[in-house]
Amino acid sequence: MSVGLRERKKLKTKAAIQKEAMRLFLKKGFEETTIEEIAAAVEISSSTFFNYFPTKEDVVFADELDPLILDAFNAQPQSVHPIAALRHAMTGVFTNLTPEQETVMRQRVALMSSTPALRSAMLTQFADLVDQIAELVAGRFGRSATDFALRNLAGAILGVMMSALITAAEDPKADLIAAADQALAHLEAGLPLAWKPPRRR
């Protein structure tokens, strides 16, 4: 389906807002940057900003890659386990990022992990994110997205992904794509972890 001129302009404006906002966040700090400053940098009004993003936090959370990952996930054969399908989908999308897209992704992860307000907002969204992941994988199990076991799986997927992102954010040289794939692979294997009981004295 082709995208109309009006929609292309909206997408272009939204991308410009996020790009300028990220530049200002990294330069001045998230808390110190105002919505008015972001709007001025894109040459739009503050009210127009809110047509694209409900809050300043949403500028960081907005991810243009989500629809691409969803399409890649749905394109995986039904015989593939949902976790493996998600791994394939994410790897396929991430390995084809432009340098600019990869830079923005790393900037977003770094901001989310280092800014208290963003970390708090991310935790607030946890329940919604679990529901979204549950909805994504429900069809492959033939279960409702509200199924208890399926929600547990959705929570586990979100948990290992957040762990991978935080780990990668702590090391600027870390391979973010590899970290995400490794996290999902660990979950797919059943989260094995060697353990020995402490010796009794």
C-alpha cells in the first residue's frame, strides 16, 4: 500500500521532531530540555508538537522499527517457536539498519537507561508492554492474549530484552544487536544458569 503525500509529510515531521529532540537531550540533558525548545528547533509550534507526541518521554520511546519487526515476525513460518520467530525478526531488521537508524537506537537506549524520569516512565509502561507482547505471540499458541502462562512468557521476553538493553547501554562499544539476540536465545533455552548450593560449615 502506497503512502499518500499527507501521510509522508506527517512521518517526515515526526522523524524531524525526534531527531532534534534527541540532539537536544544529549546536548543539554533530558530534564533540562523543554518542549518549546524542541518545537523551535523543528520550526513548529508547541501545540503541533503535541499532535505527534503526547509527552516529552514519548519522543524517546517512539520507535520506527516496531512496525518492521512486527511484519518480520508475522512473516515467520507458523512452525517456528514464537521466541525463535522474534529472534529472526529482530535480527533481520537490526542487521539492515542504516548508520543513522543505529545511532538513534543507541541514543534512545542510553537515555532510557541513564535518565531516572525515563526509567520510571518505562516501568510505568511495563503492563502495557506485556499486553502488547502477549497479543503478538498469542496467535502462534492458539491461546488468548490474557492466558496466564502466555502472559508469563510475555513478561519473560520483556524482562530479558530490558536486561540486554541496560547491559548494552553500560558499554558504548557493546553490540546491541548481539546482546538482544543472546538474551532471547537464553530465554529460548529455558534460562539455564549453573548453580551449586553453598557448602555447609
